[in-house]
Amino acid sequence: MGMGTDIRNRIAKRAAKEIKNGMVVNLGIGIPSLIPDHLPDDIHVMFHAENGIVGMGPSPQKGLEDENLCNAGGFPVSIIPGASYCDSAVAFGMIRKGRIDMTVLGALQVSSQGDLSNWIVPGKKVPGMGGAMDLAQKAKKVIVVMNHTDKNGQPKIVETCTLPLTSRQCIDLIITEMAVFQVEKEHLLLTEVFSPFTIDDVRRHTGCLFKISEQLIQF
């Protein structure tokens, strides 16, 4: 199942709905970095990046990029009034002190208990874990956004992660192109299903059992 631009933006748009006025929110690389483009005008939020920006705005228009202004993934960003800059040590201090209200991260695998694997596939070179370990532990709310299956069609939501863990039992919400799950104490709870997918589609492409919310929303 591919991951086209429309799907990525659809996931980012749903994740943006979790953001409330006045929050300090950290965005991971990939799909999370699209979230500022989907934020309603009446929501005022400070987006935080590990490389030392607090107050990122939407992606700049082509030709208006500032070569010195980027997010943690190295992509150009804009800033909003009131934004500030700091070094990475201060940016990580904010995370470790518990000052981040919410983080939105990508993932390679997540487990039914809310474990997160998002930094390495054994045998492949990676630059390192980055801030994910700190964010997963210390952010007040952790949201994972990702494709429901990997490139081979295998479920990324599994009973037990087979890839090295970033952090245990840290995830609160999982958003894919198919569905939204809340991570409950004993199980995953399916709360939303996105068209054109059905509950059966979600069941077939999920590698663990889950409960279905009595208030299930189908878009």
C-alpha cells in the first residue's frame, strides 16, 4: 500500500485536530511536519523542534525559503510572531523537563500495549534515535502517525514489536490512513475508520486484536 501525498496530508489533517489552543507541540520528521499546513487559523500553538526553534509556522511558499530556518528534519519552515531560537541543549531541556504538551511521531511499528519502535531496522544505517526517546518518555501526550502497513503489506500495528524499541507503553493515539486507535490499558480501541476502508479492512491489516468503540465514527 503506497503512501502518496494525499494520504500523508489526510493523516496530518486528522492529527492537527488533536491540537488545542496554547499548546507547545513537537513534530517529528515526515508526516508530522505537514501538520502546520492543516491547522485552523483560530488555533494558536507553539511548534517546538529539537534543533532549537519554538514557534514554527507553515511551510514557506516556493522561493521564500530561508536557508537558515529549518525543522529538525532539515526542511524549510516559517516562523510565527513570538517565535524564539535556542540551542539543542535548551530544546532538549524543554522536553526532559516535561514542558512539551504533545508530540507527533512517525513509527516503524507500534504494539497493542503502546510500545514504540521508530528508529532502526536492524542491518540498515541510520543517523541515530534523535529526540524520539526523550519525547516518547516526557511529552504529556504521544501521537503516532503512520501508514497502516509497511511496503510489503505487513501490519505495523502488532501484538509485540519485533524491531528495537524506542520506548515502552508511551503511545496515547495512533492515526493511519485507515483508522484511529486509542491506546487503552488492556487493549487498543478503534474509534474512527476512514473511507473507503471498512472495519474488516482494518481488522485484516492489523496484527493484533482490538476492541471497537461504541461511539465508532466512520468517515
